[in-house]
Amino acid sequence: MILRYTALLATLLPVTLAAQAPVRESTGFYQFLSDDPTQKPFYSDQPGVIAKNGMVASAHPAASRVGADILKAGGNAVDAAVAVQFALAVVHPSAGNLGGGGFLVLREKDGKSYSIDFREKAPGKGHADMYLDKDGNVVPGASTLGRLASGVPGSVDGMFEAHRKYGKLPWKQLLQPAIDLARNGVVQTEREARGLNAIKKDLLDLNPGTKYFIKPDGSEWNAGDLLVQKDLAGVLKRIQKKGRDGFYNGKTARKLVKDINYKGEGIISRQDLRDYHAQWRNTITEPYKNYKIITMPPPSSGGIALVQLLRATEPFPLRQWGWHSDSAIQVMIEAERRVYADRAKFLGDPDFVKVPAETLMSQSYLQKRWSDFAWDKATDSKNISGGVLPGYESLETTHFSIVDKDGNAVAVTTTLNGGYGSRVVIKGGGFFMNNEMDDFSIKPGTPNMYGLIGNKANAIAPGKRMLSSMTPTIIEKDGKLLMVVGTPGGSTIITSVYQTILNVLEHGMTMQQAVNALKFHHQWLPDLTTFEANAFSEKTIKNLQGKGYFLEQQRNTIGRMDCILVLPDGSLEGGSDPRGDDTSVGY
Ligand code: GLY
């Protein structure tokens, strides 16, 4: 095994790379090699959930239960996905949504794969400098807070399309659990209560005359409180009765457009809603070693970037070096740096810009990208490319993974962008609108609110979809389903999915261990590696800093993965992230 890698390195990589030495014999099992007490492998020791017939892993226990009930009632993975998406809009309002968008990747039991792009679009009146003042300066907050920040929502049409083509149970049945949750109320978890308390001022400022998500007595939310959402139940009921028209036409559409255009603040029109249609797209389906990676194409940057990352580090003996060994971390950081520079330069909505996907993912291109790598010194991000980084996403999004009893698998990542999106709740509708317009580069070449810069490929145009990092992914081995993976986390989505996949495929972790494993992130610019507490040992930190790497321990955690692994005996292991309320429910 080691010889094979060495030979491969010698043929593909510059001499300096091949010269990097020590590898350890693989035991075939995950080994945590560090004897340094300052480094830990896992965020928690939470075990995975094992079941024989079906599994739903999502950000909220109530939503996972809804999905598992649909599977038990004879629904397929798409039916369960539709029910979970609508349930999350009720129980996890910071990211689950009606007023946002997302991506769905489906692998049918026979191996055919499909994806639905239900990403939001810029309204018809959107234009490249809509967030700039008369002097061409960015108006602070305009693309993130309030009515102008929203793209035309895609989630309802995305679910409707998925069900139209692949649903087995009646649409009506799939909406009912969400309606019940909205009408009867949802018991707040500590985390959900904290989230609503944190946005109270924005809720009051941006939604005059309404008290959405404010406790009836005005006090703080606590764990155990019941959140009843009557207006949202009404919207869900209309969607249940009329399908996509229950949202994009009629009463809901009138309410949405009236609220968005309140005092002329927003620009979404009735026509924008009528015109919105989710797109079926060919999945990115690419080999990696003896696996097949099935993932999301543009306007997600995630799929291409994930394949690039896996292939860029494929020739290195990551397994033999050991999980989070100095060498493994260094090549992963350097791969991430180069791949995010490509993301910045080349990726955007494929309906508007030509994305050179095949070249970016080719081994020959990726190996050339290592030409300026040296083991003794960090590459300087400034020397990687003259390009600029496109829109950066905030950390709030949500992902769910589903496998049904026949082996159909669905991965969905869906978002309002920032936590609770634009913080505007549609009056009479009771749902949050997205602030996805900030995922465009609101002024090419100028840092956005996250201190990052964007370029023309991702500039705003009417009807264009903003670039995303969401990376819903399915992996097969020997023609059979192996894994369903995804996470929220803005630009960290791609690196978390990459690391979680490596944790299983290279380091032999269980699904839950791979989710629990501590993560790190580099995105080219800023030239900084962020890491979760204890992910790197002090020795590793010193070693990397000595080579010129900039490192910073994250105050927060990275990712909220919800994944499923098919075990050798065919049973399913759900791995849901202990960093959130995430829960796997199987049967
Ligand atoms: N707004 C998060 C993403 O699309 O990547």
C-alpha cells in the first residue's frame, strides 16, 4: 500500500512533495495517533443510531420523527424529504424555510442520480449595483437585513417538483405533519429559544405592527415554551391544497409581495413569484478511488470544490500519516487554499456564466496546482491567484439526509442564508424571508460584510441564482449506496463535507465518529486556518506557525452534519451532529 502511494507520488508530484517522509502502516482501522493531551479527536462521544429499514438525520428531533413516520407509512425517501423540509420550516425557523431555497440530490436504488436546484433567484428588478449608494459605495446591511435582501424563494417549488416526479404518497399527507406542528405548537429547545431571543430587536424593528416569534407576554423564550404559528399553518394549508400555487399565486403570494414592498423597501413582484421554477440539473458524478461521488453542480460551488479537494489530496498517504497529523493537515490546508481560489475565479450560475467544471476537476489540472507547494513554508494566498473570493455565506443553513427501505437516498441542504434570513416575517404568512442576495458579490472586488471579496461571475443580474457552498452529497461503492452527507456552515460547508468523507473513507471512522470529529477550515482569503478547540495539538500549531501558517481557534464550532452510512450488513448508521439539536431517527 505504501509503495503504491510512493510510486504514485513520484509520478504525479514535484520532487519536494514526494520527498516528504514518514508514513505509518495502516491497520485498516481508525487510529488516533496523537499522544498529546492538547489534541482530541472528537467534539463528543455521542454514539450513532443504527436501524435496518430507513433513516432520517436532520437538525431537529421533531423533523426527523416526521420523516421516519413517512418512511414507516410506506413513503419513499423523496416523500420523507418533502415532509422534513416543511416540518423544518416550522420547528427550526432559523434555517428551515418556506422563504428560502436549496438543493436536493437523489440517488435511486438502481443507481440513477438527479438533482434539483431550488436556489433563490435575483428579482426581475435586481441589478449589479443595487446595494451601492450614488457614489458606488456598499450600503451597509442592505443585502443582509430587511426587505431588499431577499431573493425569490425556491423551496416550495423545489419540493413540489421532487414530489411531482418521484413522490409515492399523496402531497396532502406530506404537508399534514408540518401543519399540525404549526397549529399545535412546537416545544422550544434551549438552542431554538436562545436563537429567537437573540433576534428580538430585529423582529420588532423590521416587522412593525406584528408580534411574530415574540412571546405573548413579551418575555424571553425558554426551553420548554410552546411556539404556536397559526399564520404559518394557514400558508402550509394553502400549499397542501393548491401545491406550488398555494405559495407562488393567490393569497400567500399577495401577502408576500405586499409585505416585501412595504414602504417601497423590497422589489420582489407577483411576476417574479409566478416565474420562479426549480431546475433539474445533472449531478456531478465523479470517481474518487473506488468510490463514486454524486454531488451538486453549480450554482453550488460545493460539488466541484469537493471533488477537487478529494482529488487534490488523493495521491498523499493521508491514512498512513494519520488523522490530523501535521503532514495531513498541511496538505489539506494547501488543497483548500487552491480550491477556494478557483471557486472565486470561475464559479457562478451556469445559466449565466460558463463554468469550466471538467478542467477544474481533472487530475492533470489539480496536480499542476501543487507546483508552488513546499513542505517547509506555507504558500502565500496572494501568490495563488489574482482572482477574488465570491460571496461568502453565513453559518446558518440546514441539511438533512434520508435513506428508505429500498435504498433510495436523498440529501437536501436548504437555507435562508443568515440565521432567520432577512429577519422579515411575512405579515399574515408567519414565515421568514431569506437574505440570500448577500451570497452574490454585491460589489465585485470589494470586501462584503464578512471581509471577503467577490467577482463578476457571481455579480447580480435579474433572474440569476447566487453562488452557494451547499454540498449535499451521496457516495457509492461497488455500485451500491455507501453514504449520504451534508451540513450547514456557509463557506465551511465544503471543507466539513470533505473532512467528514475522509474521516470515513480514509481513517475508517464510523459515521457518528466522523461527524463528531473536530474540524478545521481554510478558504484562501482571508489567509487563515480556523479550527475547533483541541482539533490541533500545541505541537502541530507551533510546527505550522513556524512554516508561516496563520491559525486561529474558532470561538464557535464548525458544521452541523447530518449523515447516513450503510454498514457492511446493510443496516444504516445515522450520524447527527452533537453540536446542535440534530437527531437521527431510524426504524
Ligand atoms: N447561504 C448559504 C449557501 O448557499 O451556501
